[in-house]
Amino acid sequence: MSDSESDSDDERLKKQPRADDPQAVEELRRQRRQAVKAAAETARAKAKKPSTKRKQRRVEEFLAAKKQRRQKLARQDKEACLRKARQDRQFKSFPYEKDHIEEATMQNYKAGPKAYQKFFLQRDGVRWADITAEGIRTFFRETTCHKPPTLDKYARGLQWHLYHQWERLKTEKKDTARRRQEDQLDKHDELTDHLSPEDWELFNKTQLENASLSKEELRGTGITAVGSLQAWADNLALFSCIIRSKTTREMQWSDQAARIEPMVEVNIAHNENGRIEIHSVLRHKNPLFDSRFARSCHLFYLWEKKRKKILKAGDKSWQREMISPGSKNPLKGRCAATQARYIRSVQNRLSIRSRKVTHFGRKQGIKWLMKSGIPMADVQKAAKFAQQMNKHFNMSYADDTPLTVQVAMAGFPEEARVSNFSDGYRIPREHAKVDEKAVQELLKDLCPWIDREYNKAKKRNERARLKAGRDLTEEGVLRFLQESKRLFLEDAAYMQDEFPDLPIYELKVFQSPHWDSFKKAILAAEADPESFLPPRKDLPSRILEVVSILSNELAAVKEAVHNVGGQVQRGAAGSAYRLSAFVS
């Protein structure tokens, strides 16, 4: 088509058709339909034309994703191979368990401690190598529980946990051997803590020096701040080392005024089954060195003065408050963390190897028990031996052992346990003659909510039909706080004259009219302890009294030897006769 024809067509389309010319109108409509159809075909042709650039981008994305998936699968296969090889290396010492362990994941490891605890609390006398997956499945099938656990998961988790525990014990054994080599000690020797009278004097002097140190000086010893329970454990370990001395205990306790008493109480911590950990607690005669009194000061002051009965998890700000008494001056006290520091500093300066009374010494513990006069049958029953061939303790905690075993592990002599601690091993203020009605009024003024909550918890446990419905933890902790109230009042009465400006004496209980009479009775008992304490009935203490009398007589004889020569023979003969008559 030429340009002239196209121009003529455009001009003809632009012209308005005449109304009386239907052919022209029809022609115009036909041309318009053809133009629309041609435009549509052109658009479809453009759409069907392939885009080379877009197709290339999609192919590259697909290939990259495919490569990533292939690399991920290869990495997973490699990790699986490494995990299998690591497990084969780890379980070489477990010939009985290798066939039962296929997948020991972290999820199974978390379930292990719970299964481990439930299994060993109800199945005594089982070796670790005899624990198989089938035996654990049988145990859990026999155990009645509302939600039975996944047996395979618990079996693998238990065996995985046993492996970690075994590795931890091997590591501790290596560390013990290394320390013995550094200190040049023989493992076959009995590692008893010995304190001579000179060490006693150094101990008392060091305690007073460290009690008067500032925070900056204590911080320079490299001791980290710990909680009140850790301070309690350190104090317990320190005094357990002192009483386990080879020297005469009666002479030390009478001369150095370091009488202590054993007390069976509850620990704040509890296990997953709700059982309270029972252990022996040593109470020092001087509340300044008693971490239990320091903890009571903090708790009662916090609850009564600041009205904070709930401590948030991880909140240790209350441990840094100056509430418990300190030796620096009466205006400044000591916080729980500071007390823990100076106790640890005393141990380091005296080179004392501390052992907690709450733990048995395994093989060394058997020696101590046997030398304390406890029959081997009772030792095996109390210690829960894993096997007759393995002479070590299956359970290291002394929470369910007899009192005689606990006292023997604490280092008390045989005569103290036989006489049930009625021969002078008591604190005077514990036996002060006080008005019990006045004491009850004082106890009501100090945290009365403890008594109410304890009675409620006790009634709830009595009404509980099932054993699982009893909350022994709540009842035990409240009972511990209830017993601590009276001990706190006794120690506070003993310390008030020395530290009158402490914040604890601002509490309501110290403003009671019954407080003065109670305080006078406590101070009177401390001033004359022999009049309040039971008489000593043990033979070693009576021998010491006779020996002291004889030593005084011999000293007098030596002074008079230059004047009268015959008095020496008569005095020595008379003294020997009295001693032989007493012993016979």
C-alpha cells in the first residue's frame, strides 16, 4: 500500500458517514473491527516471544538451591558419621550398653537425671553395668504413674547420664591424684585434720583478724561472693575439721571455750521427689562466727522491716546489707557474702582441708565409721553399698542415715554419742532458765506468719490421701524457720551489749517487755556455764580434772623442794595413790 492510498484511507475514516449511506457506515465498522483484531494479534505475538534474560535468571536460582540442598545433605551425613564415631569412642568402657544405645541426643540426656533418680531411689544394690534398656523398661512398666514416660527415651537418657557421671568421677579421681602428688601425700594414709593447741591459738587469732578486715582487704584474697547457704556450708566444713582433731577435745572445749552442738535440721535445697535433705549442723558458741545466725539476721530483718516475704530468683542484693554483727566496730555489720569470704580466708591461712559433713568420704568414710565403733553390718545398711564387692557408698548424702553415723562422720568421740550429748557438749544459752510463757510471747512478735503457714502446711499434709499430694518441702522449710526463731533470739541477746546499734535491734520483738528478762537469763547462763550445763560424766574429762589437780600439786612441791626435802616423796606418793584409786 502506497503513502497516497494510506492518506486517502485516513481521510475517508475521518469523514463522517452520511446517514442515508448505509454501505459507508458498514464499511467503517468493518475497518474498525479489523484494526482491533490486528492489534490483539500483535499483542499475543509479543507475549509468546520468549524472554531469554528472565529464563536465565530462573535457571541460576534453581541450580543454586539444588546445590545448597546437596551440601546440606552431605553435611548431615558427615555429622552423623562423626557422632557415631564419637559414641563408639565414648562407650568403649560400656560393653553391656553399647548394643542398647543407638541415638543419644541431648533431649534424651535431659531426661536421664530424672530417670536416674527414680531408678536408684527404689532399686538398691544394682551395678551400673547391669542396667540395660530392657530392665529399665520393665521398671517403668511396674511403676504406677499418671503419665508414663517414653521408655526408650528414658532408657537411652539414663545410660547417657550414667556415662557422664562416670566421666565426672574419673575426672575428680585424676584431680585428687594430682593434688596428692603436689602435696606429697600417700593415698593409703588416713588424711585426718590435726589441730594442735598452738593451731587453736592461731585459729582464734586469725578469725578475729579476718573478722576485722574491710571489704577491700577481703576482696584481695581472691574469694568470690557466695550466697548464705554457701557460707553455712563453709562454716560447717571449718568446724568439722576442728572437732576432728587428734588432741584431747575436752581440754580444747573447756580451755578455748569452743563448745559446739550437733543439730539435725533441714536444708533449703530439696530434690525432685520433694525429699528434704537432712544433715548435721554445727552451732558455734560465738554467734559472730556462726553463719546460721548471720543468715537469720538477714532473713528476719528483710521480712519484718522491709516486708519482703518473697525473694526473686537471682536477686542477691539482700546478701550485701550490713545487718549481722561485725567485729570492725559496733556501727558497722557484716553481710552474708563478707562472712563467707573471711571464713574461706581463715581456711586458706590455716591450710585446713575442709570436708563437708553432709557428704561421706566413700572409702575414707568407711575407715572413720569402723574406728568409731559402728559395726560393719550397720555401715553397709546405712551407706547403701552398691555391691558387697565394691566397698564404696552408693549414695553420698547422709540424709537418711542414723544419727550415730552422722555424728561419727562429724568426728565426735564415742563417749559423746553413747551419752547422747548430755555430758557437757552443749551451748550454755541453749539451757538457760527462762520463762517459757515470755519466750512464746517473743516468738509471736517475730514473723508470726511463719507459725501460721507451718500449721497450714502440716494440716494439708496430714489430710492428703496420696503420698504424692504431700508437700514435704514447704513443711520442712517452714519448720526450719520456726526453729530458727528461738535460736535467733538467743544469739541476739548474747550479742546486743557488744553491738547495740545493729539494724536488727530495731525490730518489734526487741521492744517487748519480756525481752529484758529473757536477755538477763541468757547472759547469766553465759557468765556461769557450769551451773546450767549438765555435769560431765565421761571418764576422759574426769581424768583431765585429776591430772590438772596433780599438776598443781607437783608445781607446789617443786617450789617447796628447797625448804623441805621430805615433802617431795610424800607429795608424789599421795598423788600417785589418789590417781590409782580413781582409775580403779
